Amino acid sequence: MSKAGITLATADPPPPAVRLPRRRGIELALIVLAVLLSVYGYCAVGLARNGTVPPGAAGYGAGLGVLALLAHLAVRLRASYADPLLLPIGVLLNGLGLVLIYRLDLQTPGDSAAPAQLVWSTLGVALFIVVVLLLRDHRVLQRYTYVCVVAALGLLTLPILFPAVNGARIWIRVAGLSFQPGEFAKVLLAVFFAAYLAANRNALAYTGRRVWFVQLPTGRVLGPILAVWLVSVGVLVLERDLGTSLLFFGLFVVLLYVATGRTGWIAVGLLLAVLGAVAVARLEPHVHGRVEDWLHPFASIEAGQGPGQLAQSLFAFAAGGMLGAGLGLGHSVLIGFAAKSDFILATAGEELGLAGLSAIFLLYGLLVERGYRAGLALRDPFGRLLAVGLASIIALQVFVIAGGVTGLIPLTGMAMPFLAQGGSSVVTNWAIVALLTRLSDSARRQGEPRAAV
């Protein structure tokens, strides 16, 4: 339409908003596949050991399926944009862990751990559901920064009051039940580190003096978080829990690097880790013994005393070859009392082979990658650091444990996430997956285009 030589053009309507796919159907299909693979492994163990399908196969499959379905419904209800891979990976790893523990139980009838592990797994999934349903916004956790650190230090200190188990004071035993407070403390410390570094990231990166190639922040800014880290690591050294000490140190350095963007912190962290490891290895007899076992894994065989745990683990990996001996057909039970905990990866390596072991590592790598992806997509610094911290906990645990049982680094004594026997560990890992689910949901919601008003 024109008037007085002026042409008036009508504006084009705005394009409709494109909604991101929620992918809950993909998640459900992957959960079904994870449950079927777990039930198949359970049946394969029974057929290999006894020649028949275990009588509890249907109940095991139904129980695992119901737990996974309830968790899926919670995600569909409260976190409908969450990453569709996180929950299926947790279900598959947890199911495989139950299969491996059941398989070892068949050769240790006096020490059955699978029923208790199933109970703890149920509690872990229940905690996952509670976190997904009740935690509507991850930023709420930032309000409880100092509550988390006080609770974490309290949990780390409690085992000092209880007797040592296998040379380490990391357990609390009450009324026949036992748990590791340090497992819960690592999540609380991740929340504290993320919240504190998010609030002070600019001061940490751009203030203070430059020493060599590192920009050191002022003591007022760095002091509180450094004090918390030193206290937590000091307590763990007194308890001889060197694995968790290494985990906390790595978590601290990774989050400090992510918060400041300065690679110098990585170099300083590696230098301090090497110096601390050398000092503790020389001064602490328990740790010194593990270093000697790492340097000379076959010394006991040469002395005529038979293979030690590390040597037996290396034999198990070697016997597995490329495709493995088959579920239920290995001899990793010869490792001894730690076959279901520290060395359960040796059972997987012997009976599933290099191919199966690679698949397990790929599952862990994918879980960590999805956590980092959620962190990169989040806009708030706290959520970004929390996602990276939680994913790094999984990554560091897998590296420390896998490196120890394969002879890459000295054995430190930790639980392989989801696979190993340990109620505290499996419950904590489900809490980590729940928080990553919530964070991934927030990340995708932030990136969803909105219709113009």
C-alpha cells in the first residue's frame, strides 16, 4: 500500500519457536536394553557355573526393571529435557556390577555380597528419584556452601573414632552395618568448591602476585578454600585413605583451573602431587608397602610365597585375552578378600576380555563426557563448575582404580563406580548421576528458543 509516494510494507511474522526434542523415548529404549543386557549376564553366569538358568533370574530382571522404570518416570516428570544417556549408563553399570558380584559369590558361599549390594542399589535409585523430584533448581545448593563444607569435614573425621579395617580408618560400623563417610563427603566438597570458586573466580584469576608462571591470588581469597582442602587431605592421611586424598586433590586442582582458566594451576598441582606422593610413600609404612608391591609385583612369587593380589590381578587380565574366558569361567577369585571391591575390574578383564573392558571404559568415558557437556552448556558459573566437578569425580576414580589394578600406578584402595561392592559408593554414585541429570536438564532448558511475545 502506498500513500504520498511512501510505500508501507507489512512486517513478516516472527518464525515459530523451535522446541528441543526431549528424547525420553530414546532414554526408555536404552534403559530396556541395559536391563536386558544385565539379565543376560546374570543368566550366562548361572549357565556357566551350574548349567542352568539361575532361579532368581526373573526376579532380578523384574526388580532392576522396576527400579529403572521408576527412575525414568521421575526424569520424565521433573527433568524432561535431561540428557537421555545418563540414566541408562548408570543402570547398565549398576546391573553389570551386580552380575559380577553374584558371579564371585558363587565361589565364596560363606561371603555373599550380592543381596546386600542389591539393597544398597535400591537405596541409591531411591535417592536418585528424590533428588530429581525435589531439587527443581541446582542453584539452590549454592545457598548451603558452608553447611556442605562443615558436614563434609565432620563426615571425614568420624572414622578416626573407629578401628582400622585392612590398614585404613575409613569405615564406620554400627549394629552390623558399615559405610564410608568419605563417599558422601566428596559430593559435599564438590558443591563447596564449585560455590566458593564461582563466587571468587575473578579475584582468583586477576589479583595477587605473579610467581614464576603462576598468578597467585591474595591470601584472603585463596586462604579459606586452601585451608579446607588441607584439613580434608590431612584427615584422610591420618586415616590412611590415600585414594580419597588423591581424589580430593585432583578435584581441587581441576576446579581451580576451570574457574580461573590458568594452566599454571595444573603444573603446580602435578608438582605438589608428586612431592606429596614421594613424602607419604617414604614416611608411611602402609603406603610404602603398596609402592613396593607396585614396583615388584612378582617379588612374593620369587620368594616362594605365591602371588600377591597385584600379581594375581595381572594374571587375570592376561588370561582374559581379547574376548575373555566368558562370564563365570574365570579364576579371579584367587585374588582374595578384595576381589569384589578393589579388584573387581580384574574379574571383568578376565571374563569379558579386552573387548568387554574397553566397552566398560567407554561407558565411563561417555558418562564423564555428558557431564562435561552439561557444564559447558550452563550459563551460571556455579552450575558449570558443579557439573565439571561431579564428572571429574567419576573420571578420577576410574583412573585411580584402573591404574592401580593394572599396575600403572600404586594401588590406593577405592571402589570402582557402580561395579565394586560397597553400599556407600553405589548410593553416592547414584546421587552424582541425579545431580548431573538435573544439571543437564537446566542446560538444555537454557538453550531452548522461546517464542517472541
